[in-house]
Amino acid sequence: MLSPFQKALVATIVATGLVIALVVAARGPGLAATVPSITVAPGNGGIAPGIVTVGDATVKMKPDIAILTVGATAQAATAAEAQALVADRMGRLLAQTKTLGIAEKDTKTASYRIEPQYAYDKGEAPRITGYQAVQLVTLTLRKVDDAGKALDALVRNDGATNATIRFTLDDTKPSQAEARKLAIEDARAKAEAMARTAGVRLGKVLSISDTGSSAPPSSERHAFAAPAPKADTQIPVGDLEVVVRVQVQFAIE
């Protein structure tokens, strides 16, 4: 048995339904165009239609530039003296860059700092014993085979006291474009093999996404201290690997 409240609720719902039905009947078929449609996604667990594959490609390229980070370090009793010493060293170093044919646009300051040096005695507050000045510049060498020769020249005459070098590409876009093309071809080949095995025909591409690409530079680190080494520095230049991965979705015909 329904309670009085439940009977009243049912009566209200029925009455509302009758009103809506009368309005629809009065307005005619044209009302259907204003009623929004509801699309229910197929219950496939979110699996994308068609065939989805991942393509990989690696393109090996010889680096066309070498990035040298070279610098000088000096210690002195005062900050001004340390600054003067490092400025003298860097002056000789920068003079060598001109003899190497390194353009001014390829010479940039990486960092410059002057900091106190402390002594720590047990039971006493730290005390300043002197100052250290450090300046680093970044040089772009466009003849990678001359990297060893350049490093030897930069440490002469009390020039650079430390240096690092890495090899890279001046423009990575062409090699990445080539790798991306090969990756898409790899994805298509995998999809075609899957379609043949399944007994279906591969259709058009529905979507492509770049899931990862990289052009890691090969690098070697060298530390120098005056005097410069007598033997010529040899730095082998290996290939760089440009890696691209894509995900491609194909339709099934």
C-alpha cells in the first residue's frame, strides 16, 4: 500500500507527463529539432578503434660544432688582486680565440664570480683568508676536427686552467625530421603486418603523436693546469644519435 505522500508524488509525476505530452502534440514535429541528442560511447573499455602502433627510428649524424667552456681561476689576498689576476689570464685566453678564428658572436661569458675563501678553526668563527675569482666563457668551434688543437692553444701562456667540451649539432631539425619520417614508416610497416595477420585491410591514418625525441650530445670533459701539456691533445669525434618515437593510429577498411 502506498502512503498518502507517495500517492501524491505519483499523481504529480503523471500530471507533469501529461502536460509535456500536450505541449509536444501542440507544437508538432518541429520540436524534435530542439531536443538535444545523447551519444553513448560503446562499451569497449576505452580501446581506440583500428590499429595503433609505435614506430621508432634512430639517425646517426656527425657533430658539426664543438662547444668549449673554458675558464681561469685565480686566488689572492684581496678581491681586487684576484680580479686582476683572472682578468690577465682571460685576456691571454681571449687573444688565443682570435688566432683560432673563433668569431666574437661565438664567444659568450658563461659565468663570473669572486668569492671569499674561509679557514675554519675549531671553536672559532670562520675567518676570511683570501679571495678567489673565476671566469668562464663559452666558445663555439665550427671545425670540430680542430678541437684538440684549440684546447692546446687555449691553455698556453697561463691561459685556461680548466675546460670542458661537448659535441653537438648546430641545427637538429633536419636530422629530427628524417628520424620522424623513418619512425612513421616503421609504425606503418608494423600496422600492415598486423592487418595481414588479422585478415583485414589497413585504412587511412587517423592520428599521429610524437611520444619522444632526443638528440643527446656526446661529451668529454678535460681539466687543464699550467703548464700546457707537451703532447697534442687528441679528442675523437663520434656520431650523435637522434632518436624519435611516434604513435600512429590507422583505420581498418
